[in-house]
Amino acid sequence: MFETVLGLMRDGKTIGPAPKNPLQLAVLASEIASWTILTPVEKVLFAPVEVLAFVGGLFGYRARYPEYSGPEARDLKEATVVSTQAMSPQKRERRK
């Protein structure tokens, strides 16, 4: 996620450390919130951000982009695809 913010900064798509687009910001905030435990009051206050994150996801915004990831992340993704293809059809169905 931090590599996404740095990649967006490098591409000039941020104002300081925050993305210019509020939908991208909401998607990133939602990702950070998924790492924390929110109290019921915080969940209510955070609900509008979750709605914006959902809309942002519909428009294609993500918390991680392959072009901002290092080569090891791309290699890991390719290895996962290859290992999934090598599985039997029954195991592939169970992973879905």
C-alpha cells in the first residue's frame, strides 16, 4: 500500500502525501482501516468513507497497482498463477 502512495507521488497524482482523487484516497483509507479494529462509533463515522471506497473500486481504483510494485511482487504473482495452473481442477475449485 505504501508503494502505491509513493508511485502515485512519483506520477504527480498526489497533493503532498494524499492522492488528488477522493475516490483513490477512500480506497487507500479503507485498506488501512482493514488493518485496524474500529469501535462501533468509529465504524459509523467511517461508513461514508467505505461507501466512497466501494464506488472507487467500481471505477477501478485499487490499494495496490502492479506497476508500482517491485519486481519481487510481480514474480510472486506470476509464480502463483503458474502454481495454480499446475494444480488439478479439483484443487483449483477449492481455492476459489
